[in-house]
Amino acid sequence: MKQIEIVIQNRTGLHARPAKVLVNLAKQFKSDIKLFHGEKRANAKSMVSVLTLGAVNGSEISVQADGVDEEKAIAELESAIRSGLGDNDSVVEAESAPVTHRGLRQKDAPVKNPLIVEATDQGVIKGVGAAPGIAVGPIFHFQQVEFDLDKAGSGQIDLAEALTYAKTQLTELHQQMTENKLGVEAAIFEAHRELLDDPELADAVQAHVNKGQSPIKAWKAAIDEQAAAIAAINDPLLAARADDLRDVGKRVLRLMLGIGDDGASMPTTPVVIVARELSPSDTASFDPQRVLGFGIVEGGPTSHIAILARALGIPAIVGVDESMLALEENTPVILNGNDGTLTVNPASDVLERAQQSQKRWLEYRRFAQEQASLPAISQDGKRVDVTANAGSIADAAEALRMGADGIGLLRTEFLFLERTTAPTEDEQFSVYNAIAETMKSLPVIVRTLDIGGDKPVAYIQMKPELNPFLGERGIRLCLNRPELFREQLRAILRAAPSGNLRIMFPMISDISEIRQARALIEELSRELNAPPVPFGIMVEVPSAALMADVLAPEIDFFSIGTNDLTQYTLAMDRGNSALASKHDGLHPAVLRLIAQTIDAAHKYGKRADICGELGSDSAAVPILLGLGMDELSVSIPSVPTVKAQVRSLNISDLQPLAREALNCSTAQEVRELVKKQLG
């Protein structure tokens, strides 16, 4: 028997995704593998069991393997745990959050400024903002199906059949969400499918059957017990996974009882859904045309309902006061996902303005989508490239369909995360080549691997870091692991002739990093006899912006990553919900760094692009264009509206506005300035 002691370094502990990676790795070995945390013990091949450990960041656990391959099992599990088990929580939170559109102005569109009208303070029920945006409409009380275990429907089936059908449903749901460009969120249902094969859950069910319970009651009892154990964990993120287990349990019960999805109350007209709780399955089953927003009593901003709402672009508030459930059906409300409020029975003039602004925004969005294929040429004849942020071959095809002028940020992490070995050079080449061929002559900026302490992978062993955002990540990690870096660069260089690929290095803070990376590109280009490929850097560290005039002669373009640049400039963790209202890329300090970068780029005849969320913030677009930004790379759904906004603006007139913004004192002052001058 082999045993090690190890500390969990994951920022959010052993929640669903890292637990799944650990379990799948453990299943590859014949040995019996156990985990110990305090008085608790878990089967490492059972996701339910691992979740009940309650291992949070900093928890010390013991890993014990007993069997023919115990040494190899311990070695690989130790390496995977130290490397974070492919945890990618920060990417889910950061990339799935939709952008609030403020102050859009489209002269050629048959609609007015779609500015949302804020609610008054009267009749307000408080909650926590989980997904930005404002919804206006009548409430609809969503009622969960009550299961009568003694009363079966016409389609009743046994447990084995129900498990098989449930797995099929979850596979189809995962595929459907992936096709709808919600691949990260689709992983929720992949984890749900994993729970159905859990050996500990199966043993618990059998134990209840052995005590004389029917299979359906045994399943219900086992689910309730396991969910209660997870919910009792003293960590909100891990405890929230109990909802996933209950969701899986209800799916199987519904099948065993012969109750279809229509057994639950479902809206038939556009409404604001209010409920004590919503499961991921409930959320995914709603018709998005009939759901204006979500107000939920249970859960928090890290729950899967919050993640799904953000991904679907549906305003949501969670942790809402219980009084919301006492509201009468069809009560008119204004749900504000930005500040977490629900205004009940708003004054008629406030409600009317909110309804009109909501309508104008929908009309504006429809108009923008119809015109998506047109170039983004401003009123004074200046063309601005509006490209898309992408993370897969499917994203590239969708970007084309949405009218993108190329891919301004291809995140390559999707090839490396949630697996136990690194992708080979040929695997990477196949993907990069397919994307290059899809985009044809349109530019594709390939960002080299951007992982590190906050986005670890199971096969790269890293030392624990107190602050992973300031640690070995991005270009720092790649330069320290040259073989990994060489394989990726070779794959990109091989694929480049199939399209218009460019290379971009993340997390650059010093000119020596640029020179080391460039030397490696030149070496590999000679080996492959490859044509020159333009390369640039991400400006996301203040030192890169401050030294932009020194860096510009060394590269072909800058791409400003405003998410991290804002985080580092303001010293605010962008994932901290308590600081969310202050984490604003329109802060004058951030704008000054952006302006300095653009000026340095243009001084040396280089391009300056943006690939952060600020590029699709409608209050920021006029400022960015006024500062001289050459390209806006935005989320795929935002491409049409950003292009439409560019067409409505006179960039020459925006230059004084942008320079005035640099002299503001706060981000709020900048937003008020834009609102005042552009309406």
C-alpha cells in the first residue's frame, strides 16, 4: 500500500469539475484508491464520495492506493492534484458573463437609443446580482413537480431503464448546448451523467433495497442522503453541488414514474421566472423566447443556475428575500441583474419607460443581426474591424455566420484543459489548420497557451502559489517549459499556410520575454522552412502598457486584454463579487494605459486591438474608437451590435470626447460623460 499527504491548491476546492478529473484518473488504475480528509473517507473512483469530503482550498488530504499499480497511481494522482486537476473556474466566470449594453446609438437604425431605464427604490426586494441585464414583465411562479412515489404514470419503467434513458437525455442535452456555443456550460450535464455511473451511489441504493425498500424509494432515499451530506459541507461552492445531485435524482424519478417534462408548470408567454430554486435541467428546458429573467431564493452567484443564466444572456438575481414567493402571479416587476433588485409594481411611468427601452433594444438587436454581414464603416468613412473571441472550430464557423471580420482572439486552452495528457503537435495542428481553412483569408490571432496557477492542467506539475494571478502563467510558464511551447508553435507555423494565422503571446511584462519567444519562432520557422508569421503581444500587465513605446518596435501588433489590465491596474480580483461594481475598465487609470498603448503602436506604424469585455461595452466603444483603436474583438453574439454601433458613430467627433474621458476622476464620471454627449 502507498500513501501520500497533499494540500489542495484549487482556489475553489474539489468542486464538480476537478472532482470529475480526479475520479476519471483514478478509474484508470486497478488499485483500490481512497482519499482521507479529517474524519472523512472517500472512494476516489466515486464523484459523489469525493464531493462529500468537503476539501476546500488549503485542505490537507491523504491519498491511499492499494493494488498492483499502486505506485503509478499515487505518482499520477499526486501530479494531477498538485497541478489543479484541470480546474478552469475563473474562465467559466469570466468568459460567460454577458456585457451590459449602455447608450447604444444607431443613426441608420429604425429605433431609438435602447438605454434601459433604471427602477426606483420603491417596492424593492433585494437579492444578489447573478447575471447582468434588466428584465421587465409579469412574474411567473415556477413550481417543481411533486413526486408521489406510490402513484406511477402510464410510462413507468424500472431503475435500470431509467438510468439508461437519463444518460441518453444528458448526452443529448450536452450536445445541444455545445451546438449552441455553450460548451463550457454543457460540461455541467457531462458531470451529471458521471453521477449516474457513481459506484457509491449505486451501493447506497442497493443498501436501501436490501432493507426492503422498493427501487424507486431506495433511489430517492440514497439521493437525499448523499445530497444532504454534500450540502452540509462548510463551503458554499462545494455545498451548491448538492443541487446537481438532486437534479440528477429528479430526472431519474420522473422517468421511473412516467412523468414527462410537461409535468412541470411551464410559461406560455414572456415572463420573469421566480422560484425557490431552479435546477440546471429546469433552466436548460425553458424556451428562451419566453423567459425574460430569473429571480431565485436559493443559490448564489457561483451556482449553476447563475452560470447558465450568464451564458444564455438572461438577467438573473439569486439569494432573493423570501417575500418574493408571496407575490401574486402576473405581478409586474423590473428585475435588475446588475444590482440584484426586484422592483414590484413599479409606477406606471417607470414601467412604461422600462418597457419601451426593452422593446427598443430588442428591435435594435434584430436590426443589427440583419446587417451583420456589412462592414463596420463609421459615419466619416473609417473602417473598424470587428472580430470575434473564439475557442473552438465550431466557434470559428459561428463567428463567420455572425459577420465577424476574423478571429481577434483564439484561446488555445480548450485543447489543453480537462485532460490528463498534453495534446500532441499533430492534434493541435489539426485544429489550427481546420480553423485557418474555415476563416480562409480572414485573420486569426492565435494566443499561445495561457494557463498557470489560476488555470492549471493535470499534467503540468507546479509549485503552490499564494497568488496565482501573479505567478507562473502565460508566457512565463511556456518559456519555463520549452518543449511544450515548441510543440504548440510548430503546430501553429505548420497550419499558417492554410489561412491567415498570427501568433500572440499572453502575459508579457518584459521585453526579454518577447525576444526569447521571437527567437524560438525564428528557430522553428527555419526548421520547418515556414513562411514568416506576424506576431504580437497581449497588453494585460501595466508594465507592458507603460513600456509600450519600447515594445512596439519588437512586435507586429498589440492586443489589449482589458479584463486582466483592469484587474491588475485597480488591484481588484475580477472574480470577487464584492468588488464587481468597482471593477470597471472605463476607470480613467485603465483608459490612460490604453491610450498610451495605442499612441505607441501608431507611432511605429503598428496596430492596436482590444480583446477584452470592454470592446463590447456600448459606453466604452466611443471612447476606444476616439482613442484610435484599430480593431474590437468581442464575444461572438456581440459582433452584430458592435458593428452596428460603429456604423452610427463619427470617429473624428469622438476624439475630443475620448481625451476628455482621460481627465475624469472615476469610471462613473466617464460613463456619465458618454451618456451626456451621445445620449
